[in-house]
Amino acid sequence: MSDTVPRPSKPSRPTGRAKPRQSDIARAAGVSQATVSLVLRGTESGVVLAAETRRRVLRAAEELGYVPDPVATRLAAARNGMLGLYTFSTTFPTDVAHSYYPVLVGVEEEAAAQGQDLILFTGASRAADTTSHAAAVRRVRAADGCLFFGRHVPDDPIRRLSDDGFPFVYIGRRDEPGISYVGADYVAASAEVAVRIAEQGHRRVRYLRENDDAPASTDRERGVVEGARGAGIETAGLVERTDGGDVDARLARWRDAGVTAVITEETDTGAALSGLTAAIARAGLSCPGDLSLALLGTPAAPAGAALGTAGEISGFSVPMREMGRAAVRLLLDLIEGTPTPRRHLLLACAPVPGTTIGPPPPAR
Amino acid sequence: MSDTVPRPSKPSRPTGRAKPRQSDIARAAGVSQATVSLVLRGTESGVVLAAETRRRVLRAAEELGYVPDPVATRLAAARNGMLGLYTFSTTFPTDVAHSYYPVLVGVEEEAAAQGQDLILFTGASRAADTTSHAAAVRRVRAADGCLFFGRHVPDDPIRRLSDDGFPFVYIGRRDEPGISYVGADYVAASAEVAVRIAEQGHRRVRYLRENDDAPASTDRERGVVEGARGAGIETAGLVERTDGGDVDARLARWRDAGVTAVITEETDTGAALSGLTAAIARAGLSCPGDLSLALLGTPAAPAGAALGTAGEISGFSVPMREMGRAAVRLLLDLIEGTPTPRRHLLLACAPVPGTTIGPPPPAR
DNA sequence: CTGAAAGCGCTTACAG
DNA sequence: CTGAAAGCGCTTACAG
């Protein structure tokens, strides 16, 4: 609690020439500090300043090299032009090819385009317990609003922000009501993949998903099942769950049962995908010659390598960068109180043709 | 000036249930707000609180879910646990394989490890003119201290921060006196590469550097020249500059003059490297069969591809991630006023053996 | 059209 | 050992 803010060994207040404040300008221009504030922030509440006063103040500000103190500005109940980004789970896309990285890029691009700075709240990684999570989330208020990101999010601290009317948006669909988010339309994209597989003639298919109930996983399963049903793929036994460690045995069983295509999903762990591709490699199978393979989501690293496949894995790609950008825009709408902003946004995923879907092999 | 802070259409102050402040705790615990502040921040100035008082305050704080407001904390002249990161040049490592990305990762890792949040100042990209740069740099004061990063940095706004005693450190060596930085030891690493080439028997070599006078480029040239001189490589005509567009003609000339090895450098533009590898490919040369090739710095993307070379380009790698981490630590030392911190740090670069250095081909 | 005042939530001497 | 006061630099009604 009290350790949220590190304690300085000595005051870190600037020791050299002080930076100019509004009161310095006021003195130089012969007006009050409040007047300086008014001309510097523009003419908002209908207040009209004498042109001559404006000019004097502006000139003094220019001469003194004044720039408003963002901290004081924020404390005085205005905005400070900073957006927060809070990432749950392993904080940062450490791996260059981390699947979250493009989101970060999108967020940064749009923030820059909108003239907003970004605060990266790094609290998530350390905060194992709920208490510190609560503390970490609270810090978020230093910004005008905040983006949340990650599959598993502690509900409680967030609800508190929500109750307080603090503006925030999730990147990724959420089930909690009343929360703004920008997500990917996994249902539609996943259904489309199932249809594509059916069109090649597959009827017995498996969907190997991770043992994880994040909304994204739920949506994908729903899409696969709906797509399969509509396209004539058997739905009995279609869905299986894994942690990634037991795929060899499954694969053998599937082959024996006449399964000709497998769909899996990409998550932040990548467990299902890496487990599956490794098992396929160990079994000496080739895709799509022996088995068609599809992936729901963009792989963090080119996953084809493990398969000996030169091309991409078929499936769809998640518009992560665009999600980041859209989330920033939505957040700004919320902060600005734009009337009836769209609070839920589901972005379409582009199909990835890839090279791993083909017709089923002749029956063994 | 006045547009540095976006103006809100309406106040964004939370409308719902207010978050607890110190005064709320004070009321609940039956003490003054100042006392709350003292127990919450710990016992600094020798003040000793009654254990019973401490307990009451702590319990009330716990019950109310109090977390200090970082903005108010900062304004009241203490630290706020935020470190700034200001990137010059094209703001963000947009490309996944952007050469700056590992630095960002290192900064984030160490910041998280130290319990600091990170403010990404995105101002750099937009700010073409000096004025807005000044404004953008000034915003940096919202943080306890700031990291600067990028080859080309406007001196003026920075000097101002320096005069004011604001703590900051550069990532990358600087020539300006009195400024803290964490850089890479390009001189030593570049000399080592020249020596390695000499050891293979090369005597006539070219160093193709970019037409850019950043300290990193200066250091590399110095290292190459010193290494070459010490190892018996001809230094006359050794160094050439390019913008990347005219390499074909040079390459032909070099070959005619009996040049058997070429060294180039990696920068944020990558112009010299991409120009050179393209020219080598067009000339149908192979490395190191026809020509040995070395690179000073880590390529943003695997550059071997353009060469048809499977392996890495020989040279050295810049410890970017570690630079990021070290910079954070140094900055914290500065902020905390640690006595005589090391203000200049030059990290060693690891040699990359690679596959593009070999003995010279038999004379034509 | 401008000034004086209060307040944002905290820290920090300074008195008691 | 604790309280009352001033102040960080700004914004925002509210008076004149």
C-alpha cells in the first residue's frame, strides 16, 4: 500500500534554475495567474480575453519557454494527454515475435497520431496476489483513461474503476456487461475456416483447443462448431481440449478414427499449436498430404518451420495492429464523452489461404 | 504551447463513488490527514509514530482500499514511480524486427523489476519543428526521470532539462559533456572485426559507412581504422560513405582494385547494409567465396536472405536489451541521488562468428 | 473582460 | 508523538 510509491532518499526537486510557472508569466505580463491559465488553455467557457492581454501573455510565455506541467494539469481535474496501457499476464511482449507485439504497435501509432502519450503500467507481472493487483490497477488513474490487455484479467479492481467512471477499454472481447472493448470476430472467422475445410471434402475433423476459458477461446469453439454443423462436418467428438503435452496419443487415435483434418488455436501460450505441430512432425506426417491443418489466429512465430512446411499454416489472421488503433480511438471517445460511442467493436479477421489445407488423402 | 494539453469537451473527473483519500482515512482513524501521510509513506525524517496510531491508520487504509494518487504524490514533490522513455526519429519500433525493439524490451523488463511504470512519450514523431520538440520534451517532466533514445537528438530542449537538474540518461553514447549515457563499445568491437578479417589474410578492405555523423558511426569508423592499422590492413581509401543508392559502381571498382573484404554498418535506416547486400546479389557474388563481408551491429532483420547466404553475417551484436536494462538502473541511481553513480557505461558487444568471413579468393 | 479564492490529493517543515 | 498550515502548479466557478 504505502510502498506503491518508492520513497526517495532525498527530494528529487530540480535544484537548478526553476522552470517557469504560470505565476512567472503572470508577473511578466502584469496579469493574474488565473488569466494566464485562461489564455493558455484557449477560450473555453465562453470567456473572451482582450486581444492585447492575450498577446502579452502569449509573448511572455514564449519568452520564458513555458510548457504546462502535465502533473499539475492532471491534478487540477483536466486531462493530461496520457493514455494508460495495462497488460495482464507476462507483462511485456519480451519475445520479438510475441503475439501481443503488433497490438502494442497499433496502440502506439494511434496514440501518437492523436497526440497522446502512453503510460505502460508494468505492475501486472509482479503482482501475484490480488492486493497488489488492486494497487497496480489503481495507479492507472494517473492517465486520462486506460487500455487493458491480456486474456486473464482480475475483475475486481476493474469494476472499481468502472464504478468511479474512469474511462477504459479492453482489447479483446469481454463477457462482463457494460464494459467497452475492441475484439476480433473469432466466431465468424472460425466458422469460415470450418467451411473451407468442408469444401475440400473433409467430414471427420478435430478441433484441438486449449484448456482455457478466455472469451476468445469460447468464441472460436462456437465458430468452429457452427461452421462445421452448417457445412456437413460431423460435430460429435469434434472438440477436444489440451494443455499441449499429450498430443501424440491423440493424433494416433484420430488417424485410426479416420480424421482427415485438424484445427487448432493460437493463444498467448501457444501450447496447443506447438504441441500439435511437434506431434505431427514426430509422426512423420505431412500437411496437407496426410492431414489438413488449420490454425485459428496468427502464430507468434512462423510455425510452419516445425512442420517442415515452407508455406504458412492455413487459417485466419487477427488484425491486432488495427485492434490497437481502434482501441485508442474508442478510449478517446470515452474520455471526451462523445455521445453514444460504439462501445463494442468486433473487427473482421482476414482469411489466410496458407498451404496446409487440401483434399483428404485416399482412405487407408 | 497551449495546445500541448488537449482540451476536454467536458471534465473527465470521475462521477461515481469517490475513491478514498488520505482525509477519509484520517476521519476513520481519528487522526489528521498529515499523520496518515506520515504512516503511509513510512518513517522518513526520523519521525516516530505511536504503534497504536500506525495500526489504526493502516487498518483504515486497508479497509477503504486506499492507494495513493500518483498525480498528487508527484505534484507534492515526491516521486511517482514513473520513468519516461522518449524516442527520437521514427517513434516506435513499428516493424516487429525493428532494431530498437530489444532496447524497449530491456527497458520494460528492468522497469518492471524495479517497480517502475513507463511513460512512452510519443511526441517525437510528430514534432518536425523545434518548437514542438521543445514542448514535447518538456512533458517528460511528468516522470521522475527520462530515458532518451535515438540517433539524432535535439540538443536544446535537453540542455534545458539538464540545467533544471532533471534526471535523464541517453541510450547510446553522446559527445555532449556532463550527460549520462549507456552505450555500446563500438570502438573495441569494430576493431576486433577488422582484426578478424586481417587474420584471414585480407589486406585490401573497404569500410562502407553511412553518411551520418551520429556518435555510433564515428566510433565504428574509429574502431575499424584503428583495428586495421594495428593488423596490417591498408588504411588508405579504407573508409567510404554512402546513402545506400550507389553501391553497384563502387563494388565493381573495389573488385577491380583488388578489394577482398567489405565491412559495413547497421543503423536505424539500414541503408548501407541493404544497399551493399543488394549490390552483391546483383553482381552474382557469394560470401565469403568471392568477397568477405562483415557487419558492425545487429541487423534489424536477418539480412542473409538477400545474399542467398543461409547463415548470419559475420560481425558483432549489440547488447541492446542489456543496454535498456542498464539505462533504467542508471536512471534510478540518478533519481535517487546515489552518490557518485557511474554516469557513463559502455557495454561490450559479443562477436558474431557468422558465415561471411573467410580467406580471400585466389588473385584474379 | 479580469482578479481573488478555493480546490485537486498529497508532502513537508514547523509548532506544539 | 501528532496537528495545523503552507505549498506543489494548475483549473474552475464566482465575483466584480
